[in-house]
Amino acid sequence: MTEQLTLIARLTAKPEHAEALGNGLHDLISPTLKEEGSIGYVLHRDNDDPNVWILYETWRSRADLDLHFAQPYTKAMLSRFPELLTKDMELTFATAVG
């Protein structure tokens, strides 16, 4: 049996691209939630730093997350990160324990 996987992604935008990053991430919500292995996909904005966006994602399995990263819309957004981000996105992978 595979375990659900949670991914928390923290993305720090260049100040001049904060809105473009947020809009691009927002556009991923609908198609991502239609993916078979997607359980949850929620976009947040940091209360203290408007340049920071946080994705809280829950997937049926790591294989489903890997399929998500292979989707054309995900690849298109990832290709924009060098232009939009100040640094690489920070990824935390977690599994519920209780």
C-alpha cells in the first residue's frame, strides 16, 4: 500500500514578479485538482512577506506527484522560475504519522 504524500513548496518571487508568480501558481490549481492522484492543492501567501508563495499539496502517492511534475502545464510554470524567483523553491516532503 502506498502512503499519501504531502508536499509543501515555498517560492520566493523577485519583488517585481510577485504577482506574476502568484497568478501563474493560481492557474495551476484547477488542472492539478483534476489529476487522478491529487487530493489537495492549496495556494497560500505569506502574511509577512508578499513575495513568498506557499503551495500545500496532498497526493495519493509519490508516483502521482511525479506524474504531476510531468504535466505540460506544470513544466511550463517550472520553466518560468528562473525569471520569477530569487532562489530555488524550497520543498518539504512529509507523511502523516497520526
